[in-house]
Amino acid sequence: MTSKQRAYLKGLASNMDPVVHIGKASASPEVVSSVEEALNARELIKLGVLKNCADDPREIAGIIAERTHSAVVQVIGKKIVLYKPNKDKPVIKLPLD
């Protein structure tokens, strides 16, 4: 993913609310399946890491992205933005270089 594409996705995600909240169970299989379902439905999602989660949000983002085969767009504080294009009907058109 190029920096231009990442900037475009950051702009789209800036006014989104978190779809999945991650608590003290961190990147449990239930959280990963919820994220997978949300990515299949929306392509671009925002996750919120709650205060009772002891793990680092960057580590959580990497683990969830690896398990869902998605890309980490950004991690700011306790917010994570993930992107996974829909194979059948992509809704978000990424700009070319």
C-alpha cells in the first residue's frame, strides 16, 4: 500500500466510529471473528482499544491484521484502522500512484 493510498484511507476513516471494541481479552478468537465479519461487510473499519486492555494497540493491530489478512492503515492512541478489499465487489477505489 502506497502512502497516497494510506492517506486516502485515513481521510475516509477520520469521521468513522469504532465498530469493534477490544477489551481485556485482547486479540481473542471471538474478537478476530468479529473483525473479520466487519471487514467483509465494510472493507474499512475502526477499532477501539478499551482502557482495561493491557496490551499495546500496535501489537494488537499487527496480530489482528495478520489473522484477518488485512492491512493496518493507522494506529493513533487507542484507535486502530484496518482495510481489507472485498474480493467480489470492492466498494472503496484506491487512488493509483
